[in-house]
Amino acid sequence: MYFVHNTNYSCKTSYIAQYVVNFININVKPTCSDLGISFLTIEKNKQYQESRFAAHSSNVSDPAHVPVSHHGIMGSRYKDAKYYDMLRARQLSTQEGFSFAITPTSPDIETAIHDFQPPCHMRIYSVDKKGCKFILALYAVPTRPGWCRHIGAQVFVKNELGESPKGIGFLALPMPIWLGHVLGSLFLHQDAVFLHYQEKIIAHNDRNRWLDKVYTPNPQDKMVVTFRQWLEQRAGGEILWDEKCDRQLPPPERDKQKLFDVWNTHTKNCQICQKALKNINRASLAAYLVSIICLSWGIILDARYTAVKATQLSVDPEIFSSFLTWVPPLSFWLAAIGAVLFALTGYLLKKFTRLFYVYTFEHFHND
């Protein structure tokens, strides 16, 4: 999946993000299509604190958070949060970054490697026991203090038998592009609050070194520590913002509608989602109109049936000895059921469009 977002208020231009997307579309996708490789695309702007770039990169450098933060989509926090070690696969360098291999891996995974390639690319690569390859390529382009532009690609490489690897939960299923965009928030927002406030706390800590601000005793922390070492010792320790940029971090966001905003961080700048939103709104309106037509037609049928019965009653009163005779005809009930179903469809479609605007998430509801 790709996450791309362009804004007017970036302190740094978006050419880096656009370059990444253009490179993938021009050089990667055509080649991969010939090799049985498929993509799922999404767009998203990320709201993490400090420089958001550092928060995002630290987050994707920590595989241990996946079954906990993404409980229900990528495993279970109760069953899949297990011990593992991280073995260095490539030594830290300024230009080449670093990489770590996870051991032990899941029972169905042969190899799992996290490869950081400066300045902003984390490539998560795994091969299962069947020979299927899965690549999660994640980019984080800083745009202004407190924000970064998240670009990612979920790549599926089939084995010789044509079998596909597992991806990110339901996001690996075949689906329209716009649906992948919308449902992406269900995954991304699961750790948004953690990172939002975590980086605020760290940013206001008086200690100079990041390592002095945190407690990282476990082997699962190796890659996060290594990334911070690269950032502080090899990359200057901070983002070089534009001179006109306000470097003051925004305050912690308390409004959930803003913290989990989807419209401003994605939809309003995504033509695919805007088109889908218009079509869904049209479908919802059409469903309501059909519901009204069905209801009106049912009333007409019932009125006609009643008029016919009344005429017959005036001719021969003994014909209608039971009140059941006045029960509306089957055509009325079919029209009434159709009215209810179409009204319900219109309501559900309208409710679904909320995902284009905001998707709030709370972990205590996800159990």
C-alpha cells in the first residue's frame, strides 16, 4: 500500500515524497507485474510529535509493538506477544543504514529482516516456509515539526506454485483502491495516540540524549536504539527545517476528532477517495429515493386493494365476514420490505462515509 499526502503548509517541499511514488510507479510496478507481484495503495499523512519522522521511524523499528498495538489485525496481544531476539545483519553506517534479523520467527516464517535505508526508508522483508515473499516498504518524509508524510508499499511476491504470502491482516485482501485507503485508518490509528503523546513527553524531557530519556532493557529494543544512534551520530541529530518554518511543536491534541482526522490528512487530497465518496453519497441518495418509491407504491397498492374491497362490500356485505379480509395484499408487504431494506442500505452507506472524515480508536474497546 502507498501512503502519500501533499499539503500546502509543509516546511519542506514534497518533492521527496513525490519522487518516491514516481520511482515506484515507473521503475518498480512494471517490473513487478511481470513477476507475479501485486500492490495495494493508500494515502495518509501522519501526526506524530517531536519530528514525527523520528517517532514514525522508531515505531516501525520495533516489531514487538505489532501484536500489542495492532491487536485484532496483526495478531493477539495475549497470545502473540512473545520473546525474540534481533541479530544484526548489517553494521550501522551513515549511507547504508543498518538491518536486523528476527529470531525466532513465527512458525510459518523462514526469514524476517528489518532493513533501514537512509534517510527515511524501512524495508521489512520476510519469506515464509512456502517460498512466498512479503515486503513492507515504509517511508517517512518530514514536512513540518510534528508531522511527517508517510509513504508505504505492501508488496506480495508469489512462489512458483502461484501462492501468495500473508500481508497486513484484511488489508492484504483484494479490494478496490479507495477501500484500501479508507480501511488503512483502521490499522494506522491503532498506535497513533501512543506515538502522539509519547513523543510529547520525550520532547519535554530535560535530558540531552534520547537514550537517557527512555528505558530500553530488552533485545527487542536493539533496532530502535540503533536508529536513534544513526539519527544522533550520523545524521546531525535533527531535521534541517526551512528558515521560515515555525520550529515550535504543536501542543498535545486533546480533541479526538482532530487527532484521528482522516479528511485533512488524506481524503481531501486524494482524488480516488473523493470520487469514491461522491459515488457512495450518490448511491445512498439513490437508495433513499428507491425506498420512498417503494413505500409510495406500497401505499398505492394498499389503497387500490382497499377501494376494490370496499366496492365489493357494498355489493355483498356477507363476503367479508372476517377482519383478515382487510389485510393488505402480498404486493404491499413486498413493497414495504423493499422500502425498509433500501432505507437501511442508504443509512449504512451514509454511515460508512464517516470513515472518509474521521476514525476514532480506543484500545479498551478493542479486546
